[in-house]
Amino acid sequence: MRLLDAEGEMLGVVELDEAKRRAYDSGLDLVEISPDSRPPVCKIMDFGKFKYEQSKKEKANKAKSKASEMKEVRLGRSMKIDPHDVGIRVAQARRFLIEGHRVQIIQNFRGREMAFRSKGDDRMYDIIQRLSDLAKVEVPPRLNGRRMGMILVPEKQKIEAYKKKMVAEGKPILPTIPEQLAGFAHEDDDDDDDDLDGMDDGHDGGHEDMHEEMHGEAHGEMHAEMHTEAHAEPHDHAPEAEVVTPPIVPAKAAKSPAAKSPAAKSPAAKPKAAAPRAATPRAAKSSE
């Protein structure tokens, strides 16, 4: 076999027993590194250290390959998803982008939701705006059957600027999802306060305009009424209606209450019939 020492220098072609002896004298291992060559190549080395270095190289290669992985984020099974759930998925996509992954956003449509494709477009462009500080659009939103998807890729310059900002503020570079949601809620509250201030200003101005408009209308109506009364002529007034008194009809004589009393109509008030008289036998004529 062809033998290499621990420093990588060629020792030439030697027998197997000679190679084992040299490895034993050095306190190292004899490892075959190229079995397919003729003659095979062996090296004297520390095999444990060799395995450790190989594992480190594999981890480094795996970490590099992970940077090109595609992460998929689904916005529920249909368009009926709560805005809070959308925020959770956006926060997860943000974590993927910070780690250097490409992110695919998927929106599914079910049933008659296909008739409202514009809502899906609005949701996709809203997500693009929320992630614009870290990523750019590689594939714009497209509809494929009942699935709408787009692909976002991280921008190195924006990611580096974001990391420097987080370090300067003393915040974690990779915030958790609840921390991101809390930050989104704070930004929304600030926007709502600005909107309320604008509404208050508009309300005050509108109230003043309405007061002036009502005052002007009332003044104009009063002026028109006074002008009409001053120029009115006597014949314009309608004649007074004649009051007609209806004739008095004499009321009918009221019946006496005695006639209507139930005592008068009760059968007890009628005189009792006389008891029939018993028939008296006639005296028989004597035959004489």
C-alpha cells in the first residue's frame, strides 16, 4: 500500500505489517483514505480527531445549504382567517427572512371565494408592505387553480441594517413571535392616535361651519318673513269663517227606572192564581 505519515508526506509503498508497525510506534491509527486506487492509499493519523473535523465540515456545509431553502407559510385553509392569525404568519415569515431563507406565501380559496380574488390580492400586497424592510418580491402574486402564491427573498443590505439597528437598541436580532406582535400592535395604536387627531380637527372645523350655516339660514328666513308681512295687502287675507250653531234637539223622555227594574219583570211580582175549588157533590134527587 502507499503510506502517508501524520504530516501528509509520502513514505512510499510498504507492506501492511510495516505500515501497522509505524502507526503503532507513533501512537496513532492507520486509516485507509483511498481504497479504490491501486495500490490503496493509507495514512497514519488520529482517527478521533479526523472524525471530529469531518463533522464540523458537514455542519458548515449544511448551514450553507440551509440558506437556499424555501420556507412555505400558508395563510389558513381559506380566506376566512382572522387578522391576528395573519399577523402570526407574517411574524414567522419575518424570522425566516432574518435567517436568510426564501419565503413562499400561500393563500387558499374555497368555494365561492374564487369570486373575490381581489381580496386575496389586497392581502398579499399588504404582506409585501409589512415585510418590505427585509425582503423584496422575487415572484409576484399569482393564482394557480385555487392557490395564490408569491415568493419573497431577503435583501442582504436590509438584513444587515436591521441587525445593526437591533444591536444598537439592545434588542434581540431574532425576536420571538409575541414580541413582534406586540411591536405591530404598538405601531397600529400610534396610527390610530394620528387618525383620531385628524378627526378631531375636522370635527371642530365642521362644527364651526355648520353653526355659521345654520345662523345664516335662520337670519335669511326671518328677513324673508318680515318682508312678506310688510308688503301684504288687505284683500290677501281670507274672510273669516261664519260660525254656525247646530239646532238643539230635545232629548227623549227617559223611561222610569221602575219599568226597567228586574223586580217588575220577575215572576214573583205577578199575582198568584187562586187555588181551584173542590167540587161539591150535588144532592141526589130522591126517586120519590
